[in-house]
Amino acid sequence: MDELRISDYIIMCSDFEKNPDNTELIKDIENFISKLEIREYLPLKQKELITMDIITSLSPDFDAPGTAAFLENGRVSKGLLSYCVNLINDLPIISYNYFTVDAIYQYGLYEAVISRCRDDYNRLIKMIDDVVNASNIYKIVQTASLFNEDSYKDWLDSMNQLKDSLNSDSIKALIEISGLESPESAEFINTAAKMAMDSVNKEFDNENSKLKKAVESQEKDAESSNNKHGDDDGDGVSAN
């Protein structure tokens, strides 16, 4: 069984894009693909590991299109290529960029693999999507709970208590109680406290921002609904 490297495939695709009249390059790509050994099924445990790898790599700073693109990248580079028994991933994760995914789709690699494992690959995709959807539902429910006055008050109180515990007097007392009054120990504790406070402030700002957006959205929906009803003259026809 020939061992193939994904970097060789990417280089051939890149060379062809630079010189699309070179038919020999197309033959080289086709020859590369013909040597792939493709399995039809991935064990469930491996699907779970692939799913975890993709989901845990998601950045909270991604916008919606960025998240979709990243997930598509993961489905292909970490999911689809896992079905290729003799394909060596010799590229670091940072090299899996848009061009890599496009090359897998455009120059035959995707079709060669998916034709052998379509049903099982769809199972993997469903697992990934289910995890993403479950995560989104959890975030929605978490934000929605803030509309409950008691829940929001409890959350706000806990955040304020945590902030209070990280104030300078509390840190000073901690240093005195622990007996770690050396400059190095004090600096360490103060630095740790600052990091914790920064994290709390970020969480506080994030949740308040989500709550504000949700409230604004509800107010716009209510205003839109009121305007619609105000424009009706009672028989369902808009008044002029």
C-alpha cells in the first residue's frame, strides 16, 4: 500500500492553478487519487474524537460566517480525510486554509472519497451538527434564563460577590493570612487576582451585552407587531 501525503496533493493543485494548460499536472493529480485506500466506515469512538477535535477548536470570537467556514474546514480536513487509510496528514493545522478545502473539492479528492463512504460520512456530519446545535441551544437557554427576574438577580448577585472577593483589601488579607509576604508571592497573588477579575468583568460584560441585545430584539418585535395592528382598520384591510 502506497503512503500518500496531503502536502503533495496540495502542491500539485497549486501548481495546476498557476499553469492550467499543463495536462500532465492533471494526470499527476488523478494518479495520486487513484492510489487512495478508502474505508467505508469509521468506528463511533473515532467519530466522537473527530467531533470533539473540531468543536473544541471553535473560537468564540468567530462571527457566524467564520464559524460556518471553520466547521466546513473541519468536516473535510479532519472528517473526510480520516476515511483515507494511506493518506498522511503532514501539514500542521494552520495549513488547513481555504485553498486546501477548495483543492479537495475541486480536483477530485472529495468525490473519490465520498463515493466510497457517503452514508457513514453523513453520520459523522450529523454528529458534528448535533453537537453544534446542542451547544447553541444551551447558550440560548442560558441567555433566556436571564429574563426571569429571580434568575437574573441570582446571577448578578453571584457576579458581584465574586468581584467583592477579588478587591484589593481581600487580596491583602489573603497575603497576610497565608504568610506569603515576600514581593514575589504578593506579585503572584495580585497577578492571579487581576486575571480572575478580568475574566469576571469579561463574563459580566458578555452576559449583559447578550441580555441587552435580546431585550432590544423583543422591543423591536413588539413595536413591529403594534404598528402592524395599528395599521389595520378592523377588517384586515390597511387603512389609507
